[in-house]
Amino acid sequence: MVAHVFPQNIPTRVFAGRMFAGGKWQRIEIDSPEALQIPMQGGTAFGVGSLVRVLDGGSGRQFVVIVDAVHLPYGGQGELDRVKEWIPKCAVVLATAVLGRNQPIPESGIFPVAAADYSKDPQRDDARAFRRRCRFDVLNVLTSCLNNNPPQPFCKYGMLAGAETHTRIYSRDDIIDAIQFWADKGFVSLLDRAGDVQIRQTRDEEMMAELSAYSWDEAAPPVPEATPKQAVAGTPPMEYDVFVSHASEDKAAVVVPLTEELIKRGLRVWVYYRELRLGDKLRERIDEGLRRSRFGVVIVSPRFFAKQWPQTELNGLVALEMADGRKRILPIWHDVEYADVAKQSPTLAARLAAKWAEGANKVADEIMRAVRD
């Protein structure tokens, strides 16, 4: 297998997504290109390449897409940077072929490719699919901005155009078309002619739902939502102490500071912006998070009662309580009083709740006591 020329350089994951092939969903992950040594029959060669992991259930395969030194351009650092941008895009193409069983992985685990056409995208032949992929690459950047701490509601065109996580090579027209598409959906507002945007933080859940429904294999047939798996025997292992259920509008003011406080105190917290990854099936992952969490911290606010996803999560917590008879729901009131909660849910109003107005430390103390009991 190949070896890193500079071992101190730790590759970063530049792409993670799922594809439908062989009758099932599978994930791929691609690392950033690095300088690599290539084992050859007559000795060792050098090149630049990316490691690709094909994840199939609990097992996985991997291979390297590499441009050897002979095929690298001699136009300076700028030319080399363009080749390094092109390699992960080429890796997506090869991963699609491997998953579709149209291309076996070489016994050596190495796919040598020539960089003669690195200035062109390897999959631009289908204009409609290419345009759709660009839109979701841009949406991935937008949702990443909202998941920063603190959330970043503004995004410059340069970040949208130059993100390392892009799976294709896009022109300015491609990026502008994608921005306009999401602006028409109401996810962003254009700020200026340069293409800078303001992201609508209140549309966070809808943006995540759009991403979760996208397959990176445009040839994939429509696939119904998978039924959440039930435990074969007993209760699944509890990997998290608390699941945080909330409306996206309360994320910056309540959820982020509370989550950080709980993590500081050693709790394992499931909250969607930390756990969900590009290509995940939203309902499946949320159901899994609910099943594998000991308690559900519910941020009860006027926004909570107005949104579908938080209500669905609360219903799931109630069902789990009824199934095993154990207390699971830990309500936190934010911008509401007893009468407000009772009007929406008398049973929820009857539970003793912590009040966010008393501060993150006090609320975290209350949660810690409940978890330890």
C-alpha cells in the first residue's frame, strides 16, 4: 500500500456521502490529496493522491486514486493546486463505478490516473445532474455555516465557490445558479452582486431535510424510507446521556450554550448539528438517537410548539416512556409560562421543569441531578 511522504501531514476528510448501489445505500469518504510513495516492481515511485473508503455496513474497502509524478504538471504551485482539487472529484467518479460493480478495485489498491484533463470536471456530461450536484454542494456549505459555534448567518461567495468539500469543479455561473435556487426556496437572501448571502437560520431543519434526502449517485432509483430497525432482544445500548430536542430558532440562544455546558460536565449529548452528517437519512438518525439516549432534554418554547420535528421527537420520547415505564423527558422552559405550556400540552405542563431564565449553569445542574438519580 502507499505511504505518506510527509507523515506529519494528517489528511482531512473532504467528502462524505451516500450512494445507492447493489440494492442498498452505501457511504463513501474521501481524504484530501497528499504526497504519497507508490510501491512498484522496480522500486518506489512518488505522486499525489487521495484515500477513498467505501463503507458497507460494518465492513469497508479502500483504495487510493493517485497521479504519479511523471504526469504531474510543471506549471508551478498553482497548477499543482488545481490537480489536487481535481483528484477528489475523480475519486467520486471511481467510487461510483466501484459501488455499481462496473469497476473492480485493483489488487494493489491503487487507481493510477493521468491529470491531462484536470481542468475539466470528470462528470460534466450530464448537465442536469451536474447542476443538481452543485446545488447540494452549496447547500452543504450553508448548513455547515449554521452549525458553526457560534452560528454563522452570513456566507461570502468565495467560501461557497472554493469549499474543499465540493465534489465537482464549478464555474462562477454554476455557483450563482445554485445560490439563486436556494434563494428561491427561501433558504438564503442575496446581499450583493458579488454573490454574498445571508442564511435564514429559521430554515435550518428544512435545509437538513433537503440534504438527508439527496443521494450522491444521480442514477439511483427512488427508494422508500427504511423502517427503523428494532432491537432483536432487550434495549439497545445507551450511547448518550441526553438527546436535545428543540426548534431550530432556539439553537443559538439556548441549545449551543447548554450543550457545551453539559459536555464540559462529562455528559454524552446527542444534538442533531453535532451528530448528523451529509447524506444521513434524517428520520432514521433521529430515531436512533432517541432510542440510544437515556433522557430527552426538551427545550419548550413558543417555537417548539410551532415546528413539526420537535413535536415528532417529543412523541417518540413519550412512546419510549410508555414502553419501559422509565422517566425520560426533562423539560426546559424558555420564553413560556405554565399557562402557555398547558394550553398546548397539559401533560407536559404537569412535569417539573427547569427554567432557562435562571441561566445555563443552573439548568445544567438540574439536568445532572436527574441523570445521576
